[in-house]
Amino acid sequence: MDVNEKFSGMKKGLLEFLLLQIIAAEKVYVADILKQLSETEFATQEGTLYPLLSRIRREGLVDYEWKESGAGPPRKYYQLTDKGRDQLRETLKYWDRINGTVKKLGQNNTKPLS
Amino acid sequence: MNKVITINLDGTAYQLEEGGYDLLHTYLETAAARLQNNPDRDEILSDIERAIAEKFRALLGNNKTVVVTKEVTAVISEMGPIEGDPAQASESASAPPGGEERTAAAGGAPRRLYKIHEGAMVSGVCNGIAVYFNIDPTWVRLGFVLLTMLWGAGALAYIVMAIVVPSARSPEEKAAASGSPFTAQEFIRRAKQGYYDATKGFPDAQARREWQRQFKRDMRANAYHWQRHWYGFWAGGAAGHPGAGFTLPFLSLLQGAATILLLCVLISLLSTHTILGLALPPRFPVWAAALMVFFAYGILSAPLKLARRSCYWSFGHPNPAGGIVFLLDALIWIAVTGTLIWLAIHFFPDLREAVHTLPSVAHQAADDIRDWWKSSSR
């Protein structure tokens, strides 16, 4: 089985985490988010992103405001709320712990991996 | 040469080739269906429309005013399929795939009880309950009718609920009522009737409301016809104009007798724990027997009641005011039953005795029920 396919479920779960990361850095609108993700293995489409954004907004992690764009109608720009910031901090800590665990458990392996 | 359809996305008109329009229409309908249980459905859909509009805008220029089918296909594949919320989907991971959407609704938004007017027969209470429990409204209606036959409790509960339970008006409320097929239907109906299509549909809200009013009028006329047929059927040929006069007192007497029988059985049940000498099965609770007696009475007297009402019906109420008929019926019933009871108490000493001991019997029964409850809950 392809590694990509195998971890698709894990990637889906991580997407929310990454979304918080991206939004934490600067106020963004959906096309920005898609562009940033498109260069990674987390490339995503609008069809996935909108429902996800609306859910984390409902959970109070992000917020949006309408901003005029140069051309065309106004756009929704997303930003992190305090709650979102807290959650991101915690998730980052948790991520570090997991990372540590993965590496530590690997060290007990006497045989090198191929 | 291709036909062009004008659509309205996010407040701006776009011209699409017909094939492209069909594709977009299907895409949006699928999206609406997948987001059926999402509380933010409308917002997500308008986000998606906006995103599509933005992509179309990028395609069009001064000399290009129509989005061709190939471009619509490209835009849709760029958008990607609308996914149900990943987190909600994982909450219901243990559920079978088919049930996923419904469970997602249970996890996402709490269900609430609303009256639902679409397809309602009276005020939508039964409909709302049916949607809440995800069952056929006919069963709920039957349940209410049965309860009404027994003690009139159904009618009372219905009236209270009709007043207390709020109506589902907005799409959000309708979604909250069920996570519901109604909303999907409503959405598809809107889509079909030109929600996305600037050239079709009702010209304005006024026309839509007028259409709804007309629909309700038609439904009411139907219900009235149905009712008349029903009573006509029970009245039968013999109980036509001349016959009804003779049948009615007879029917009233019969029903009065049934009521007295009910009282006798109840008294015997409470005082001797037998049904007129017929012993209950061992350890069979008295209250259950009483319930069954009421139930049997309801079933027995329902046709009598209907037959009597149909007599009033054939009594020269070609266009009867239903309320008066029922009031009259109730009054006559009370009078007949009262007279019969009075006569029975006067002429049958046993019955008089029983009535006199009724308070203490009721006391006893209450104690029995309490004991039974205690012993069974231990």
C-alpha cells in the first residue's frame, strides 16, 4: 500500500492543526490557505476546506471579517481567536510529545532500518 | 450553437452553456445533500458559490462573456467534492457508512421538537414528532387517535403541544427538527424552482406565498370531502334522513350501557381483583388490567361514537359546524349515561353498595399500586 494512501486518515486529522498554524501567522483568505497547502503533502480543495473552516469557526477557534479586495466583491479573511491560540499552543505541545515518543521508541531498535 | 443559461451566483449574473449549467446544478445539489446535517450548511453553500463565482470571474473578460462547459468542469474539479466534516465523520466512525450522515447530525446539532407544517394534517404536531423520532407520521397520528379514544388524553396533549411547540420556519429550524429529508427536499425544490436560476421560478415572495395559500386551501377542501364520505359511510343507507331519528337514541343507549359496563368492570377489578368474577392471571398488576379494560372500551365505543356522529350528520346538517355537532353529542352522551347510572343505582342495591364503598376501594387500590411499585423497584 502506498504510504500516501495509508496516512490519508492521519493527514485529514492533522489538517485542522495545520489550518490553525497558517491562520495564526497572518490574516488569510481561503485562496491563500489553499496556495500555502498546495506546496505541501497536505494539498486540499475548497470542497474540503469550507466545511472544515466552518466547523472550527463554530467551535470558536477562528473568526472572520469581510475585507474589500482590489478586484471583485469583498472576501472573508480568517484570524485566530484567543481560544484558537490556546488550542494551537496545546496541540503544538502534544505534537512535540508525540514526536519525542516516536523518536525515543525508535532508539531502542538495535537493528538499523534497511 | 449552444443554449446559454443565466445564473445568479453571489449576486452577480453569469452566463453558462447549458451542459455546464447542468453540471453546476448537480454539484450544488450534491453539496447541499452532503451538508444536510451541517448547522452551517447555508453559509458553506454560499461560500462555495462565492468561490465558484470568483473562478468564473477570472475566466471571463471583455470579449468573453459565456463560461463554456469545459471550463465549468475544470472549476468543479478544482473545487473538489464537498466533504462532510472530517471530525463529525470520525465521531460516527463506528456507525455503518449509510448511517453516517444521520449520526453526524446527532453529534453536531441537537435535535429539537418542532411543528412541521409541510404535509401536516392539522397543525404539524404529529409530523414534528414523527420527524423527531424518525418514524412515519401515520403511526404518530394513529397513536394520538387511540389515546383520544381512551380518555381524550390524546386530544388534550395534542392541543397543549399545538400551542406550546414552536413551528419550524427557518431552514435551520427545519434542519434541527430532524437533520432532515425535508430540508434536502426544500433545498432541491428551491434549486429546481430557480433559486440558482435567474430566469425561472416565482417572480417574488408574494407569488410564492399566494401559491402556498392556494395549496393549503386545496388540502383543506380535500380533508372536508374525506370527512363527509367517512361519516356518510357510517351513517349507511338505513340511517338516512328518516332512519337516523330512531337509530340515534338506540346508539346513545348502547354507548351508555357500554360506559356502565366499563364502570362495573372497573369497580369489580378494584374491589375484588377480578373482571366480573373472572380472575386475573397470578401476579398480573391491577393497573395493567385497568388499562386493558379502558383500551377495550375505547375500541368498542369508537364505532358507536362514529355511528352516532354520522347520524347527526345526516340530520340535516348539509354543511354542519363540526364543533356544535360534537358538543351536542357530548351533551347527549352525558345525559344518557347519567340517567342510566342514576337508574342503575336506584334499582340495583349491589351497585349502590359498590358506589358507597368506592372511596375506600380506591384507597386500597392506591396502596396496592404503591406496594407493587415498591416491590418491583426493589
